[in-house]
Amino acid sequence: MSENGSARRFDVAIIGGGLSGSMLGAILAKQGVSVVIIEEDVHPRFEVGESTTPHTSLLISLLAERLGLPEIEHIAYPERLPEHLPPTSGLKRFFGFVYHREGQTYDPREGFQIGTNSKDENHWFRQDIDAYLFHLAVQYGAVAMQRTNVTSVDIDQQGVTIRTDEGAEIHARYVVDGTGYRSILARRFGLRENPTPLKHHSRTLFTHMVRVPAFQGENHQMSLSWHLSTLHHCFERGWFWVIPFNNHARSVNPLISVGLTIDPRRYPRAGASPEQEFQKFLKMFPSVGEQFADARAVRPWVSTGRLQYSSKRCTGYRYCLMSHAYGFIDPLFSRGMTNTVEIISALIEPLLNSLATDNFDEEAYKHIDRLQRRVLSYNDNLVNGSFISWADFGVWNAWLRVWALGTILAEFRLMNALSEYTKTRDEQQLKPVAREPIFSDFEDPDYAAFFKQAVEWIEAFEAGRLSASETEKKIFGHTEDYEFPVTIGREAFQRAGWLKPGQQMRDNNFDLVRRSYRWAITNPDTHDLFGRFETLCRWATHRSDPLVTGVPQVAVEQVNTMKEAS
């Protein structure tokens, strides 16, 4: 800013310098757009939302590939992070789910390890990730305004006028809100749905801690240490998260992200402090309490009211609300960062077109509204179904397959699209494949109907119209009947045990890899499955020879052995 608060003019003003605002700012600045990022705090600053998924990383890779911005892809790879950022982020090799009953010790038969399939994922230490992206945006030409509070936003035919608490005035042709629940655009234009129609109810409390050891230590009965996962301790109407930043040799960060998320209708606030409430739940679940026996918080606890909120729309004339400014469900399944990158991807092309033509017709942005609403609805049903299912382990065992099947199939399709686009530069490879998607353009075409039916059954269980055993039987029968795409194959999942009620999903999916590809070798109708796996590896390594580093070594060795045997 110039002195005396004189006005500055930009193409795009971004309110909020967190991950979404900074990533978008870097992309736009690299394209030659004049950008200002207005952040009320100063980097580095505390933030949660640390666990990534293959879907998130694939979308980041697509953005980097399409826009010639390899710097943003560094954050998708655990092995690259220490080369370009402080070595403070952790490793995620799988989703870990452990089921608990109040007053009882954990039964090892009721744990799941669901691998990230293609490569290791990340536990982002957000203060360093966000600062890296913010500084990258500035490096490419974005103007940074930190410790700046926006007091008003006005939009008319001439553009956007933003005023700050220090009397500054910023003019822009378009404004993006990259904040969260306290979105100034949602408040300014009356966009919040009040009350929200969302089904799910949860509140949370969280902090960063030290002295949190691996769950069960050396006595665990799974193939990998729980310390290599985003660990979810699940119980009736709630869950703990444990996200380590210290779980690999190169990390210098001793911290663990820790949180408790519970249904306020079942567990209303009773006047205790967040720390006291956390300790109360540790006593309720002795195996969790054992993990936290010596833990110490290193920062003040944060406690929230109900997490769920939504908006009537996310776009309008000359503005867009990013994912968390529009709405939020719950951190379960780590979908928040995925949705953030999806919205950035959807916004780039129409925004660049508007800036080039000076035409900000709202119709060009309607697809973003549809995307936001459908993914929020999916997340709502998915998490609400999980909280319902935790009343009974058998129901949870079945419901988890509903999430896993949709996720894995979508990731395979997205990996294939990225690989083909990388080779051909054909934009058609990136077009949606699902007819009526509910959470991803790349989901299996039949998954929406499959998911809708599963939701009806899980809600019937909650209402008492179905027993636990009936619900479990119906969902597992539903997966048996699912019309899998030929490149994955029902038989592969059956042989891996994924569709059997008594079979745990464990061993980081390597058993699924081994069984799937052994079956594919001998089945002429599915020989291209190997091509899919090589696509997966090629994406992970950016190399022409696929079976090198970048995927879990045990999976590489298994598939190499099978190829030699064939």
C-alpha cells in the first residue's frame, strides 16, 4: 500500500491468505494477473486441516501440470517437502480406523488400515505449508497485505471496493473469499443458510501435543505401525484424531495434531474446559487414554460450537466463496483439502476468461455452485452415515466399504486422466466421466445410485426401521451386486476380501494390489489393469519407466514378481 491509505487497483482481490487463497494467488500471479492477498494474521500462523489424500495430490499435480507451476506440486510429495520447505510435515501411509467401546479395551480385530495406494501422503504442518504458498504467490507478483482486517466489501458494475480498518481502499475487478466460517462475503450478501439443512451434527476441540507415542507401541497386531497413519479412534457418535508430524527420519518437528470431534446432541457442553473435557473422554476409552498418558499440549486448546454451516450459493456477480467460506461438514475422511483444490481448479478458467473479456456474467460460474453443493451434500451424507454406523461395529464395518469403494475407483480414474493428459496434452482426457457425479467428476458412473441406496439403509438403521444385522447384510449385499468397471473388477475385490463382512481391510491395501493384479494377469478381459497400475506409478514418479520409486516398495516388489511369473 502507498502512504496515506490511497487506493490501489488490482484484477483480483483475495481475502484470506491461507492455503486456498495463497495457492490461488500464486496461480493467478503466474498467469500475469495482478493480485492482492489480504490476510488478517501474519505468516507463519497456526492452522489445522493437515491430512492429505491421493485425490488431493492428484488434483494438485493436475494444476501444476496444466499451469506450468511445479512449485505447488512439491507439497504433494513427502519426499519433496524437506527439499523445498522446513522438514516439519509428517508422513501418511494409510488411513487408520480403530473402533472403541466405552469402558472396554480395544479389540485388535476391530481395526482397519486402508492404504493410500499410489504413494505416501502427507501430514501437512499447515503453518509452514501455508507460508510457503503465500510467499510463492508474492514471489510471482502478488501484493501481500498482512495484519489487515477487511471491514466492508461493495460490488457494482464498475467493480469491487474493499475497505480495511486502517482506512485503506482497494479496488478490484473480482474478489475471492478464501476465509472460513466468518466469511465477510457470506455476511455482506446474506448467503448463510440459517438454519443449515445439513444433517450432520458435530463439534470439536483440538490442539498440538508432544509425547504422544504410537498407538499400542510394539504390541500392535497390524502390519504397519499406527504412527504411519492418520489415526481415527472411533466410538459411538464421536472420534479422536491423531496426526503425527514426527513419524519419519527427516522430520525435526516433535508435534502431534490431536482433536476430539463429537455429536453435541449426545455429548452437550457442560461447562468444563476443553482440556478437562478431553481428559473425560480419555477415561471413557481406556486404550485411547493409554496412548495419551504422558501427552502434553503445547498450545491453548480450541473448542468450537457446531461445525456444520452452508450457504445459498458460492458465486455471484464478481465474487466467489472458496470451499470453507461456503460451508463445512467435519474433518473425518480428510476431504476438506480435496474440496479446496477442486474449487480452485473449477474457478481458474472462467476467471481468466472474465479478466480477458471484461465479462463477469454469473452464468459462467454456475458450475462452481453445482460443484460446491454436491460435494458438501456428499460429505454430509458420508460423515453422518459414519456417526450413525458407530453404534454397531458390524454396521461400521459395512459402511466403511461404501466410502472406500467410491474413493479408490475415483482415484484410479483420475490417475489415468492425469497420465493421459501428461502424454497427449489432450484436454478431453480431463473431462468428467461420471454421468451424475456426487463427489468427483472421475467417480465410477454407477456410484451415485450405489451411494444413495446405502444412505437410505444407514438412515433406516438410525430410525430403527432396520436392525444392525439387517443393515450390515444389506450393505454387504449391495457391494456384491455393484457393477464394477472392468478395469478394477468385482472378482479382484472379492479375492482381496473387501466385500466380506468378516474380513478386515488391512495391510495397507497391498493384499488388494497383489490379488487384483494376479487375477488381472490371468483374465484376458482385464489385461489393461496392469496399464492402470503402471499409470499410477508413472504419475507418482514423473518417469517413463513406471516401476521405480514413488510407490510403496512392497507393492512394487509384489507386482514385479507377478509380472515375471506371468
